Amino acid sequence: MERTLLHGIRVADFTWAWAGPYGTMLLALMGAEVIKIESSSRLDHTRVRSLAAGPGFVGPDHAWIFNELNLNKLSINLDLSQPKAVELAKKLVKVCDVAVQNFRAGVMDRLGLGYSSLKEVKPDIIMLSSSAVGGTGPERQYVGFAPTFSALGGLAYLTGFPDGPPIPVMGSADLRSATTAVFAILAAIYHRAVTGEGQHIDMSSRETITALIGESILEYAMNQRSPSRQGNRDEAMAPHNCYPCRGENKWVSIAVDTEEEWQALCQVMGNPHWAEEERFSDAYARWHNQEELDRLIAEWTIDYTHYEVMERLQKVNVAAVPSFRGNELFNDPHLKERGFSEVVEHPLMGKRTVVGPPWKLSSTPARVSRHSPLLGEHNHYVFGELLGLSEEEVERLVEEKVIY
Amino acid sequence: MAQTALAGVKVLEYAQMVSGPYCSKLLADLGAEVIKIEEPGVGDEARRREPFPNDIPHPEKSGLFLYLNSNKLGITLNLQTTTGRAIFEELIKGTDVLIEDNRPSAMKELRMDYESLAEVNPRLIMASITPFGQTGPYRDYKAYPLNSYHGSGSASILADIVPGEIERPVKGGGYLGDYDSGLCAAAAVVGALYRRLFTGVGQHIDVSKQEALLSLERVEIGRYAMGDSRSTVSVQRMVGGLHRCKDGYVVITIPMQHQWEALAKLIGKPEWIKEESYKDEFARAAHAEELNARIGEWMINHTKDESYHRGQELSCPIGAISTAEELLNSEQLKARDFFMEVDHPKIGRVKFPAAPYRFSKTPWRLERPAPLLGEHNEEIYRRRLGYTKEDLVRMRAAGTI
């Protein structure tokens, strides 16, 4: 059997929406066996009809957003509002290494599945609880989604143009929170492997965002000034922006730091007269006159495709990269050669092209090994093989709507 | 003292600015010993980046450098010299993890690529965080954080969030994309450390910033993959979204029925709950413009804090678009001790973010501020590698350290 990074690690996945599921999916891409605990009585909201899913939505097993965030996982049904289901969930945790949940703070405790309960059945369990603002503090009951995390995390205020509105970063804020969770879980797994000790991790999604803008906090701490939106600009570099290219809505990003880079850029632009003017004569002058500088560079870029600008400037060691749109990524020769996307065959949705793992590991590659599970697809394996229930017992639990 | 999760792990960092240093900072904060290598006399580029106290640039006073390099040891070493590389090899022998962000071709020329270093230390885990990864036609292309952000497709997605309001793609605030790449790499590094407990051998982790970033937009990009060129965010026409308040903005996200009802109550429109034409998300989206106008009327007459707290009391997911000042003053963040005070010999005492996770057994801790340039040369070269005082004088004169 092919060895993976997390071979032998089993995860009880109580998560839903985006921030929780992407984290456990990363663990599954690394080779952990991730069992998602779901229920028809409370479907993951990426399995239901929604604006985000689009008008073509058919049903919970046809949900493409769910597929994007739950690849490689197994799924069982359990209606956790029933005591018998809670007991089964605990039985499952007993054979798991990690439990992950992202309900509102306190919900798991009320269900009887809080850390203290899980620890009773599995003393070295690692549990991560991810919530909007954390499990402690006066606002612990507050709820949120990715855009509110980016708002409360301080990122939205910093994103956008100086004369425009702040941009609340959407779904990717959840995926940032998820990546942070995975780092924390893996550190706990490492610690447990060395010491035998499990633990609970309380994570706040809005704090995961603030951690990614640390220097803006220091700006206030040092100078009592809150930094604000700078568009594509930099504090010292100019030119530093994205420029229009030939074609509809095509842009290239160019950033110049050193004098050599500036000279090389000028040369590729054909040494225009304006570039020799005093207002662009050194880095400081260029930064102060960057609005005019940007306008002049845009007059040059507009005659070329974004690829042409990249190729010509990279040849002379100037940082120029197209501002790709999503559809262009799939045809880019570099990304194609690296194989950043994979095709996964879903039993109901057919072939889906999905983005692969974010790392390339030389000896234990992370990979997409299966489609997202159908609801309850692995009831037989989990309740029967893993937990040792007889077929009759499982049938009875289905009738009682415990397995539901 | 409480134990740390990564106690005993030895990390060497040969990286600058944000991605690589953030990756090893995450490891250092959980107890790994990180030795940061900087170029003699010059140091990490981040030392020359804002913020500085009173806006006076000083290589030992950068807030960016302080945040990204706390808990590390710092040495200077010139890897362009033969002696420098010999010392580097000695260091590699006792290293578990190398974090680096240099051009793949440059690492190969210096015989510091994974294959060469694995010969010296087969247990080595090496994470290379570069703009386009270790393979493919762009692998040696140059990209600053701006270029990486745009090259991932993420900048055009950000522009789609506020259609009509901005006319060109825009990067995420600050160094967002570079932090993301460092975080992404850190997860893989700890995974590889775990794996190594069983196999005894290391491996190479290739992180392309372009891919680390585009992975975070996998849902948006997945939509494009299936031939739907409309962006989710721009076709959503969601009720709620960004709204202006008396003193700034809030964002409202109400995909679920009870959340919509909470919003209706908050703005004094409980009759909306029974209104047939607003019965579900699709029905409401058809009336997004008029609904958002009414929501906007209420919001503009309230402060963002009023909207946030009163909304949240009704379980309506509202978030205040917050400034750094507001974060530092947040009661919630204070109650969670999210900001930690660091005492730096040149900067003095300042607060910065601790960590977003609270481990019950192995807490995040702050042991030391970011190193001064070459601060730990004596400790590492003399006490660790056994060089004499005279060796150090000669190496300093030769520009090796």
C-alpha cells in the first residue's frame, strides 16, 4: 500500500459549511481516514439548495460545492439530537485520533460531545473546536461566515482601493481558517506521537485572519495609526500595480524594486523619453509620481497581451505576471505542467475538474483519491466493520431514525 | 513551564520577507528552535519595511520583521563563500527542517538543492516556498507579493466581490498571499515531521505560492473549471452583504432562514418574515435591490458596533469591518489575551497578535523577541559548532559571518 503522510490517522469530522470541512479535507488529502458525521435532519448547508450552489441544484448528493470541500472523505448518517446517536458518535471517537467540529461555541457540550465527554471515551483524543470568535470571551456565542471573519479580522478594511469600499474577502477566508486549523491539529498529532498526550484546541476564525496581517497591528501599536486600503500599491516600490493589456479585461501585474529592474523595464519599453525625466529619475521620485508613471506604463502594456508582457519582462529579470482570471488558469502552460488540477469521477455528477493539494511532497504525495461521499455512503463500513454492529442492529437504528 | 508541541525540533531558515519567515515563526511559536540565517551586514529585506516607531526607518526596528521573527535565533552567514557553505553544511547535519525561499536554479548552483542536502542529512525535511514552485517553465520567474497574488487568479476574484465599484483586479490587504503560502507550508512541514517519526527519512516539500493561493479559491476556480465563467460572488446578488453605517461598514451574511428572520427583526421589519415574496433565498434575491435599500437605511443610522452587537444578540451573522485600532480595543480579543506584549531591546514594549489557537496542553508562548542582526553568532558558532573566538574574528573580517 502506498504510504501517505497521515497513514493510520482517523478523524471524526463533525464539521459543516466551509471552514471546518476544508480543514478535514486537507487531512484527508494527506492520507488520514476522515469520517464525516452528517444527518438528513440537519444537512451540511453546502448540500442544500442555495444561491451559491446556483439554480441547477438537484439534491444533496449532487452538490458541487460540497464536492469541492469534502473530497477523499467517508460519510455516515447520525441524527445527533438523539441520545443513541450521541452514544454511537462516542463509540466512533473511541477508534479515532482526532475530532474536529465548528458548531457555535457550546453546541457540542450540549449534545454531550464536548471535549470532556470525548476524553472519557478516548483519553488521548485531539479535538479542535473552530468557531467564529473563539470558545471564550464575552462574544463567544456570536456567529459568522467567511465575510464576517475577514471583517472582524481586520483584513476587509485593508483590502481594496483608497477611494473605494473595503472588500470583505469571501470564501477564501474560511479556507484560511481551515489551513490554520490543520497546522494546529498536526502539531498536536506530532506532540501526541512523541508524548502520548492528547489535548483540546480552541480556535477563533476571526483571529486566524488577524494573524495574517500582523504588521498592521504593529503599525497601530507603534504609531497609533490604523493602516488602510492601498489598492495594488506598495509602501516603497513603484511601479507596483496591475496594468491593462490587449484583450478584454486582461491585466498584468508589474513590480519594480531595484534600479536594475527599472532600467531593464525601460529598455523593454523601448527607452521612452518620459522615462528619463527628472520626476522618474530615482526610486523616491518614481514613488511620488506613481500615478503619472502608471498611466504611462499602461500606454505601453495595452499594446501587448499579458503573456507577452510577462515573457518580455521576465527575460530581463523584471517581476511581471498576468492577473489571471479563473478560467485562464486551466490553460496556463506552467500550471498544466505542474498538474495543479485533477479530474475526479463522481457517481452522480460525473467527471469534475478540481484543484489538487496545495503542496508537492517528494516521498508521500498528497492526492485526491476519491470523490466526496454520498450522504451516508459508508454507514456499512463504519457501523459494521469499524464499530462491530450487526446488520440487524444497523437496520433497527435506521428505522428508529438514529442513523438518519 | 508548560511543554511545547514542537519541543526538540530544529529548524534552519534561509528566507526573507514574509512567506518563509512566517512559516518558521509558526514552528518557533510552538516550541521549535529556529535559527535564522541572514546576509552579513544586510539582513532580511523585511528589516527595511514598515512599520517603524515614529516612522523612522532602522534595521532593528521594523514591526514587520519583529512580528515575523519572534522566538528565533539569528545568525549571519555568507553563503556565496566556500567557508560559508561549509558552515551551512555543518548546520544542516543537525537540522530537522530547512525553510527556504530562493530561486530553484540558485539553490542548485550553490549545491543547496534538496538532493545535495539530503546526501549530507537524509533525515532533512526541506520546504521550498517560491513564486511558482520547483518545476515548470516559470520556476525561476521573479515575483514580488503583488505578482504572486495576481498570478493566482485571486485578485480578479476580489474585484468581483464589489462589482461596478472597482475597475481592476486588486491584491489582498498587506502581505496576505505571502502569509498564506507560509501557513500552507507550515502545515506540510509538521505533517512531514510526524511521518518521519516512523520512517526516519525526510523529504522535499515544494510549495508554489501561486498554487497555495489559488487553492484558497478552489470553489470559485472549480466553477470556472466546469465552464461556468460567471463568478459565484458576482452572480450571488445576495441580500445583506456590504453596508455603510454611521461610522464605517458592516458585512451581513444570512444564507439561512432563521438568520434572515433575525435581520428582519433587527431592522424593525418583522412583517418581512411572513411575506410570501421573500420566502427563501432565491425569492429574496429577486428583490435584492429594494431589500438592500431598506437594510441600508437602517444601517446608515446606526454605528457598526450597534449593528454588530444588536444583530449578534439575535443570532444574525453581522461583522463590523474593523481597523487595527478597533482590534486592539476589542473586549473579546482582550478577554482571550489575543494580543501579547513583546519587549524588544531597540523598540521597547509593543503589542502584537499571539496565536488564533489555544492548546490546552502545549500553549503558544513568547520566549524572545526577533533577533538583532547576528545576535546569536557567538552562541551558534562557538558553543554549538565549536569555533574559537579567533575563528570568529577572522570569519567576520572575511565577510563570512
